[in-house]
Amino acid sequence: MRGPSGGDFVPGTGAPAPLVDRVDELAMLLAVVDRSVESREAQVVVLRGEAGVGKTSLLTRFAHEAAERHSASHLLTGYGQAMLNSLASDSFQAVRECLRSLAASAQRSGSPSRWQRIAQSFKQNAPDWIESVPVVGQVLAAGVRTGQSYAASGGDRTEMDSRLDQLLRLIEDIVTDTPLVMVVDDLHWADTATIDLLTAIALRVRGPLVLVLAYRSDQLKSADQTHPLQRTVFKLCRYRPETPVIDLLRLSPHDTEELVRRTVVGPSASHSVVSRIVRLSDGNPLFAESLARVDRHRSHHPPRQITSVIEDRLSYLSSEDQRLLETAALIGYSFEVDYLAQLTRIDIDDVYERLHVLFDEHDLVRPADQRNRYDRYRIHHPLFAQVLRERGAANEPRWRRHHAKLLQIIEAEQDWDDELFVRAAAVAVEASNGPKAGALALQAARRQFALGAVSKARDLARIAVENTPYFDAFALLAECLSAGGDHAAAVDACVAGLGFAEAVAPAEVAHVRLLWARNLRMTCRWAQAVEVLDQLAIDFPEPGGVLAETLNLYAEVALCGPSQDCARCVELCDQVAAMSTEPEVQSRAFGHRGLAHLAAGQPMEAEQWLQKAIDVARAAGHPYAEYEAVHWLSKKTMACLEVERSAELLAQLREMSQTSGVASENPPHVRDLSRVLGTRGEFPDAANAFAVFTDISQSAAAGRVSTTLACQLAEIESLRGPFAAAEFLDEVLRAANEDFLLADSRELLRGLVERLGARPPGWNPVAFAVAELEVPLADAQAADAIFRFDVPDLGHLRAGLA
């Protein structure tokens, strides 16, 4: 049997991988076996679903659990799989494979007498099938002959029965002694003789036999004739109306995410990557697993395993219908019928008729929700759409011309919604119309950023920068990068945008300069940040929005910079709150004041102001401001070692990242998660999280990564002792050898583990980082401050709380 990873599975040889979902379907299959064993009556089950939906994985688990569940009854299991394009000379191939599996199951049963009885039953009832089961032939040895030689030797029968009758007698003889489960998979590829044989078994055998017939429902439809298996299903439903027909549907998004994370062990896939795989696979387990494995190797093309399934499905279509689908995919995964008719220059009624054939006979499209007045269809699966687009793009002139025409069709519409702005920008890019692509992408990015879809806004802003590199495009890109946590790239975008600021309004330029200073502060470039702020304070001395934000950033420097001044931070935050009515600015001022109280050893005041920051941000409806405020509160809980509460807040931050795209790959999240897990003693998961933190941190931050690991190790050693610290280091070394990490990350972690393993008693993590890990003093002190969440006397604070 083919297991979840494609290897051979023989029921009974070991437990297959656990399933994701499929609880109801598995329970239904096992209930059928229970009824058959109890009533000693034959049962038939039909299982169907599209390619890759998980039929084989379900049948693998079912066969294993059925055998274990009814081991006292000595239940035997057999599995056969029809092969693609079986030759006429290979008739009954799936049945022969099932018999071989059945014989192997009997041989492993641990009962020599039962095994001998099965072998003798082959000899007496099914001599023509013996050569298909070599293990039986070995037992019977020289006394075994084929059906013809058996008849010639003067056996009981002078006329040989048909192979059908022999097989029926064999099965009936076996089930007089023991229950039997026969699974025959991929019957959409079986020859007519095999299907007729299985139909006869289903209708004629009496006794505890469970016959499971599995096939791909999407391959039974044909414009020319009805597939013979389709007639068999009709016949079974007529003559055995109790036969359950199980349709195996796609997984839910939640179950698909679980499958992806189970495929990629550890927290190695970012939330955005997992979301992309969930979206692309659309609930198909094979596609989800394949994409997850490919993504570990940083590839963005569908793996061959998926493309072969898709190309096989498309090969049944005429060239005209394939081109029609390629053009539909050009429009999108969901496409308007009117657009398709205009692009292909086919009468719209003819387009509807061809789409109906593709829906009814090939299950490659299906009706989708209308958009305004437009009827829409959806392509069978997002990856089908991707493969179709790649095929269409191979003819570059035709592809570019179609996109230019599609852009004209879209521009003719009167009322544009957010979806149409995004689509129009993508179409302009494919049409190689740079000016339009830049302008449309910038409009779409602004709308998406206002909605809180930060990741999508960032991607659109990059398109705008690539096609129209002006101030507005760089300014928006810097905003998106900052909201997404990529502060170094945001600094670069600000600098690039200010190079185009000559004819731009001073207020807009000031906004980008503030963003520049803020991102310099986030990358701990304190002197440069203060330089920018000093110039802003000179240029905008009057109370107002620019000065309020400037003071806010001065407060951050006072709190987090090289020389911490908590009193100065509180004073500046009060000035900002009095000067500005902007909720986002006020929320940040309250948050900084809360952290200043925390640094001053006043946790109750810190809690009050941090909660106020969250309330103001939430009321403003700005996702990034709320995200920041929750993150500050998580700092307070970590500083006070409120570990469980910190874990809850980190989970909340993760959810906010998934729904809005805000800072979805922010290294501090993963770093904080590692610290929480470490303080709780969950060292394997803590090490995995730290490895991911190392991987997604910039290479320039290697010194801070090194110091952070030293600080975390020192904290574990202080809280849980030297043996726990050694265990954590061992887990970090194990995580360093995971192949999901970049080579530079693996090398860095291995070297750190080796040197930290030789730390002396009573060591200081910052001094060790400088002396032994070769980290610059400023970087080591900054990493230490960030790790301790800017609290100079953390021990004193915790002692006071205790």
C-alpha cells in the first residue's frame, strides 16, 4: 500500500502516520468492518475523491486499525492498486496485488496452521491464481502447478473453472474461517475485466468480507462514454442499497495548516509561508505536503509531483479547451465570463457552453460568486491556475498582448473596488506597461495599507517603486516595511525616497524623516537617529504633529538608548500626550511611559499606562498601533517573569500578525517565544524557536544573536541550574543541524554552542560575548538591554515583586 510519503505499505507491518482530520470517514469505515465481523455478512464500501485528497493515507490508517481492532478474530487484510495504462496482458493486476498482500497478512498472523490453510485453499480452489502469489507457491513447493498442469495431473475436476469462479471460491473459503478486508485502490485506471470481477465478488460473496473500492471521481467523466466503474457503482447502489458511498472532501484551512506544520518539523515555516501554502493547496493534502517540502528548499515553483497530476488532468482536454483555460487563468483563479469571451473573441453563449462541459464532464471549473453584474467561474484548484498561467506565459508575445487587452477591459469599468485595483496593477505589470503598473500599484497599496493588509500593501508598494521610483512610492514602501518589522530595509527606503523630495510638500517630507529616525532607532543606530531628530526639532519648533512625534522618538532614545533616563522619558511622554490628539501618537507615548515605569521598578504604574496604550490604539482601529501596544505589555510580563501571561500575549501577537500581516516575520516575536519556552523548561521547542530567530535575523545582527543566546543561557542557568542549561545547549545544537536553516545560521549556532559549552563558573553573558564571542561592546550591551527589556535592575524588581 502507498503510505502518506509514497512508500510501500503492507497492512500490519507498522503503524502508519497519524491522519489530519478524516475522523468521520475513518469511523465510518471501521463501523462497516465491525458490522461485517459481528453479522458475518459481506459489506461493500465505495470511497471516492480527487487526486491527492488523501484516499491512500486514509486507507492505510483504516487497514492498520481494522487489523488491530479485530486481532482476536484473526482478521486478514489485502490491498491492491490499479496502475495507469495497464496492458491487456496485465488484466487483474490490482486483484493479484491484493491477493499477495492478503497472503503476506496471513503469513504474519503468527498462526502456522492458518497460513497453511490459506496456502491449501489456493491449491484447492484457485490454482490459476497461485503463480500470482509467489509466497504461496514457495509453501506448496514442488506440489504446486498452474491450473493447466493441475488438470492434466488428474485432479478432481476435468474442466477448469473460470478464474472468476476460482477466486470466488477462494474468498468464500477464507471467510468461513476468518474475516477479510480487501481494499482495491485507484480503480479509475483498472481494466474492464478487473471491474467486472470485483462487481461479481461484491454481489455474490457471502460471509464476513469487507470490499473497499476506491477511485478518483474526477477521472470517471468522459465526453465519449460512461466509464465502466461508473456503471458498477450504479449497480451496487441498486442491488446493495446499504452500500455507503464516501466522498472524501478537501481539508479545512485549519487542518491544512496542521498538516503543513506537521510536514515541516519545528517552527521553521513563517506564518506568511504557511498561509501561502494553505491558500495554494486549497485543502488538497498531497499539494500541501509537496509545497511544504519544496518550500524548505526555498523554491517557488510547484513540485513535479503536483504538475504531473495537473498535466495528466489537462491531457484529456482538446487543445482548444486547454487554451481557453489558460486564458481564464490569465484573468485569475476566479474569472469573469464576459472578460473571457472578449479575450478569446468567442461568442459568450459558446463560452458558457464550453465552461459547462469543463464543469460537468471534467470537473475543472465550477461556478463562483458573482462580482457586481459579472458571472464568474473558479478554476478547479489554485495550483491548476498557476500551472495554466505558466503554460500561457511560455508564449510571451501572446501573453503580453492578452494582458494589455485585459487592462483595457478593466479600465472600461466605472466603479473600482479594492480587488479590482490590485488586479489592475498585476495586469499592467504583465502587460509591460510600467507607468500604469506603478500608478495603479501605488493606489492599490494605499488602499490595502488603510485596510491593515500590510503584507499585500508592501508587495504592491514594491511594484510601484520598481515601475515609478518616486517619493510617494518609496514613502509608502518605507511605511509598510516599518509596520512589517523590517526596519533596516525601511531605513533604506526612507533614504531613497528623500532623494526625490525636492518638489514635495514639507509636511510629507517631515513624515518620512520621522519614519527614518524611528527605524534608525529600531536598528539601534542611536547617534544617527538623534541627528535626524535634532534637525527636525530645529525645522519644526512650534507645537504640532511633527514636534509631538519628534519628542516621542526622543523619549524612546531616553528609554532604550545607551544612557537610560526614565525620568526624562516620562517627562517627554507627558509633553507628547498634551500636544497631540492623534490616537496613534498618544498610544505610543503611553506605551513608552509604561516601559519607563517598568525600568524604574514600578510595575503597577507600568501596567496602568501599558493597558491605556492598548485601549487608545484599539479605539483608533489602527492595527500596527495596537500590535505595538500589546508587544510592549508582553515586554512587561517578561520582565516580571509573568511567563504564562507572556505566552498568552505572544499568541495574541501571532494571531494579529496572521490576520493583518503586521510584523508577521518579526524576529522579536520568535526571540521572545524562545525565552518564554526556556523559562518554562520546554527546551526542545525553545531551541527550535531560537534557531528560527537566528535564521530570520539579518546577518549584520550576528553579534546580537550571539549575545541573546548567552543571555538566555545565563537566565536558564540562574533559574533552573547548570544541568538545565546544558540540556538547552544540547537542544540548540540539535536544532542547528536541521536542514530548514540557512547554512550561515547553522554554522553560527554550532560555533556558539561549542564556545558557550566552555563558559567558566560565575560567568557574565555580556562580558563573555565581548571576550569570547567577539561581539562589539555596543552590540553586546544593546542585545543585553533588549533581552532584559530595558530594565537595569531586573533582579531588584523581581525581588520586590516576590
